[in-house]
Amino acid sequence: MSVLKDLSDAMAQAVETVSDSLVQVNARRRLPASGVVWSADGVIVTAHHIVESDENITVTLNDGSTHDATLIGRDPQNDLAVLKVDAELTPANWGEDDALKVGNLILALGRPGDQVQATLGVVSALLSGHGHHGNRHKHKRGRFSEGGRFSESKRFRKRGGRRIWKVLLDGYIQTDVVMYPGFSGGPLVAGDGVVHGINTSGFGRGVSVTVPVTTIRNTVNTLREHGKMKQGYLGVGVQPARLPDNIAEELEQETGLLVVSVESDSPAAKSGVFVGDILVSLDEESVEQLDELLSLLTGSRVGSDVPVQIVRGGALQDITVTIGERS
């Protein structure tokens, strides 16, 4: 029994340790959400999908004081937003991505109300986004613009949280914790009080996902320096389309992205992409759905010459595209 008591006391102590760094974020009309202090100069990390407006954002600290917050920027790809308050804060003790193991006990914390709330679970999986091809899921065919005509969070919810590995390119932590209302933007905490990421329910109902520290650090640094995340750009409108049987067998891929429009003077137009072409891969990564193409158009690829494979006239062709930057 002493082992259980010691464990229980350690978990309670972990919650107390993180409490000063856990804030309430008021940035939407309904229930407030949570955020975590990144640095002592007032930088706070939260979930992008809970910040419904760029203005009139307030943050409530552990001592009950409320401060106006400025939005530094957003990273919809990883469902992160970075805020700044004019106050000296207590930063969390941020951990390393390789410190957790599958089976570790963890806590998800939130501050949707006046007090800290917690839920206990285990690490279910540690997944890497790069080169990890999970089971493909067929979606109803529809027409989409590569530029994205609806918000990132809505698109992810429409996907039901599937293929998160394609979205969170630096990987993610999967847990079995219950994400209570208002917990998005809160921390995933180990038994020693170390924070290992930001929890979010923005990738689908019933999906418990944590954005790891490496991703958070990259986002914070980029947004503080540039105010935005770079996004690659091709300049095409596409829709999923079945591939000819011989091509599908050769590629072991049932569908590609049929080009239905090409913007003038765009990277795609300059490289010779035409309406009627079917995109099947970009930079040697297969693309069957719009979100797969978007996930490959990362800021790191902007300005790079990448190989693109297309089907034209029933045959495979290879072209090179210089990825542009979406303004």
C-alpha cells in the first residue's frame, strides 16, 4: 500500500509543481482553455484551435490575476499558438522528446476554471511523422484547393483525427488520457513534474494527442522571429482520382490528385504542370489526398527544387518543381 501512496503523492506533487506555469486562456466564446508558460518574459504556448480571435485575448494566472495577451502567431499545422503577456511568469520545466517511453504514467492538466484539473493515463505510442506510413483511409471524393479554403482545424476535424502523422511532421505522443473540456493547450506532465508537450483535441474528437517539445520549440522560435510559419505553395487545385490499373499496380497506390486548375505564374505553371495531370508523389512521398500534399509543402521546402511524379496521357512522368512560399 505504501507504493501506491508514494505514487499518489508524487503525482499530486507534480501537479503542484506545474501549477504556477499553467494558465487559463480566454480566447473563445465558450469555455476557456489552457496554456503553458514557455519563458519567463511572458511567452505562453496554447492550442491554435481554441484561439478564435487575434484580439481581446486574456490570460489568468495561478494567483488569480488576469492579463491582456498579444497573439505572436499561429502554427495551424501543429495546432499551436503563441501568446505574450506583459508580466514576469514562471516557465514550466520542459523535457526532452526521448525521455518518455510507451507505458509511462502521465498526467494531462488543464485550467478551464479557477483551479487546476488533472487526469491520469499512460503513453500509448510515440510516433514519428517522417517516413511513417500508417494505414491509408479512403475518403469521399471531393474537390479541394491546394491553398486551403477552410481553416486548418476544421479540415482536421473532418478527417476525424486520421493521419495525424501526416500533419504533425515532427511526430506526436499518443495517450489514453481523457481530454476534458478546456484541457486543450494544457501540459502533458510526467511524475517528476517535467512537461513533455501540449495536449490538444483539435485533430479529432476522441483523439488524445500531445505535440512534443521539439515541435513547440521550433514553432516558438520561428514565430518570435518571423511572426508566421512558412508554408510551401504549388498553385494547383486538385481532387482525388483513381489511377489507371497498370499505374496503380506499379506504384501500389490506388489514387492520386487530379489537377483541375493551375494558377498563372505559379510554381506548378512554371514547371509545366497542366490541367488533367495526376500528381502521385512529391519529393518521393506518395500523395493520394489533399492533406498529404499539404503536409509535404512545409516551410523547409520553400525555394527547394523537388521531384514531382505525375501521370499524363496514361504514363508516368517526372518533373521538377521549385516550391514557392504562400503569402
